[in-house]
Amino acid sequence: MPTAPTYPTIRTEIAGASVAKLASEFGTPTFVYDAAVIARRMADLAAFDVVRYAVKACSNLAVLDRIRRLGGLVDTVSAFEIRRAMAAGYAARGTPPPIVFTADVFDAASLDLVVREGVHVNCGSPDMIDQYGRLASGRAITLRINPGFGHGHSRKTNTGGDQSKHGIWHAELGACLARAKKHGLDVTGLHMHIGSGADMDHLAQVCQAMERAALEAGPGIHSVSAGGGLPIPYQSGESYVDLAAYHALWDATRKRLEQSFGHAVRLEVEPGRYLVAECGYLVTEIRAVKRQGDRLFYLVDAGFNNLARPILYGAYHPMSIVPGDGNANRPEHDVIVGGPLCESGDVFTQEEGGYVVPRRLPEAAVGELLVIECAGAYGAAMGSNYNSKPMAAEVLLLDGRARLVRRRQTFEELIQAESIPG
Ligand code: LLP
């Protein structure tokens, strides 16, 4: 288990690369990903038979390529996520399936693609079973089960229980197995994902729920997936989940199932955040420093169009200042950090509910850089063009070199799908 991190409030480099140089070469705002961190996090999970990366966390092709080279498989949620995975070198089919499509609904494009390419489907609703079964009789599927409880870092990331739209309700399992059978679909595995940023107690409860469900489904089950949701420490002093204990719980569950079924049961885990949150740094430039009454504001050139987690969930991200003069001994102030968008919620230092919370940060001036850290998961991937801001550049630090893996969007790209009726 990695040791609990301490996040600095002054930073001059990211994995040996000068932040100032990165900013002058690639501009700001730019996401910088440290490939070595992804490799370490993949290695942490090596005890699981399959580490299946949730592409939604950061879907940049270069990141998918890193995960693939490290032996990770992928979980996808849309037709274009499947196509991204294929563009990054994943085969559509294989054993275990390189790409899984997990969803609660098919749109026309995703149904067409999984049928055509033979991508494995993990059904999260009875209707998905019917819609797939009508077109793909004879194939294997897995079922995503909602165990009746869930947990997340925010209500909005809890994906279990009766308030959640996700998964097949646990009491419907029998009916769904019958439905699959009727269509000639073979249910070969079960999956549960109770939420994002869950804690160990809740994650552990999933094992028991999975065991019950798998025993009900019987020996046709050859794989179980623990889902994702592994938290990471976003604040100094917070620690990691005990992964050895987590794996041991799941391994014991899997072994009991193997005993009962008389054959091997593959154990999968499906993290997004755990693999990519800590590798990512959002490098911004301070463009205004101003006082509003007693409050001090640093306004940077990134907004919630780049990183929506604070405005959506009141999420906390570590921040650091890059001293332009190299002076690391600066007085600290309570600062509110905001972005350029024309919306008052465009503040990176807020709690859930929109309450602004100042952050203790070193004194800084206009033109200096501010780095928003642990921004690799659900950062660029949730980016938008709000206020007609271009999607940020993305840079991968790999083997001591900084490589541009997504260039900043241009104005022409921003408007290219639009037209004015003649
Ligand atoms: N598997 C499934 C079926 C999921 O729905 C998700 C996340 C994951 C795996 C990966 O969860 P993770 O290991 O990253 O917690 N935008 C939110 C998180 C939403 C997660 C949605 N599903 C955030 O920024 O915290």
C-alpha cells in the first residue's frame, strides 16, 4: 500500500520536468500526466486476475495505450469509448474480453457497434438483455447487479440502492437469468459497482452481496467483477485503501465460489480514479489577483470547463504555486481560487452545496503558475466548451520526455460542426 502523501503548496517540477518550461512550451491550461504514476498504480493491483480500466476517467488515447501496454483491459460506456479503445490498440473480442461495454441502456450506435464487433456486453437493465438478445443470440453476457446499497464520495457518485438508476436490481436476478436464457444468451459473469470514492466497509459488503448473487446464478458464472470505486487521498494525510486486505476479501469470495462451482472464477477489478487521478496535473496561469472585501482571489485561466469536480461535487484538489522568482519562502494567505467563466460557481475551492472555502496558499502574482493536482481522473474527460473555451492541451511525461498527446482545440475545430442556414 503506498504511504499517505503530503501535497506541497510550492512546486517547481512534475516528475523532473520544469513546470515553467511545460507551460511555456505547451501553454496553459494544460493537463500534464506522469506515465510512471499510472505504471505504479497498475502494479499495486497486480494481484487481481484482470485490471479493467474505466475509460471514462481519462480517455486520452495515449493514456489508454499506456494502460494496454501495462496489461490492463478496459471498461467502456459508449460507442465512441469503444472506438477509442480500439484506436488505442485494443481488440474488440478475446478471452477475457479486452473491451467490456457496461451500461444501463444501449443507444442505437452502441448496440449496433457491440453486435457488429462482438464486444462483450455487461447489461445493467432487463431491457438491455432483450435488445441485445434479439440481435446476438448465442453470445455470452455478464450482468451488472445493483446489490440494494451503494456508497460514494458524493450522493452523485453513489451507484447502488433504490435511488440509483444503475444495474439490475438484486431481486430481479432470477428473472433476468430466465430472460437471458430465453434469448439464448449465456450469462457467464456478474459485476457490481456501488459507487465512486467508496470506503472499505462499503466495498467489503459488496463481496457478500456478490457471493449471494453468484450462488443464486450457479455454476454458469466464470467471472466476478468487484467494480471500481477505489478512493485516492486528495488531501495531505488521507491514506489509501488497504489493497491487500481488499484483494484478500475478494479472493476468499472467489475461492468459495470456485469450490462450490468446481471450476475457476476470474476476479476482475475496474478502477478509473485509482489508476489515473494522481498522475494528472492541471497547469494554469494566474491572470488576476484581487480583493473582494476581506477575501483574496486568485483567478486562473482554467475553469470548470476543464475541471468540473469542485463545482459538481465540492471536490477538494491539492493546489500549488510555481514561484516565478524561485523564492519558495513566501508568506501564505487564505485564497479563493476561481476560473475565467462567466458563472459564480466557477471556483475550485468550494464545498458541496457551493460554499466557497478559502485555501492556505503562498503569495502569488499575476503571470505565475498555479497547479491543480490529482486532476487526471474526471478532469479532461469531463471537459466542455462552455463559454466557447477550447478543450485544454494534454501532455504525457514518458521516459523523461514531455509529449503533446492532445493539442489545444482551435477555434476552427470548435465551430466546425455548426452551420448558419442560408
Ligand atoms: N465501473 C463503472 C461501471 C463505473 O460506473 C465507474 C465510474 C467506474 C467503474 C470507475 O469508478 P472509479 O474507480 O473511477 O471511482 N465524475 C465522478 C466519478 C463518476 C464515476 C462514474 N462511474 C468524479 O469525478 O468523482
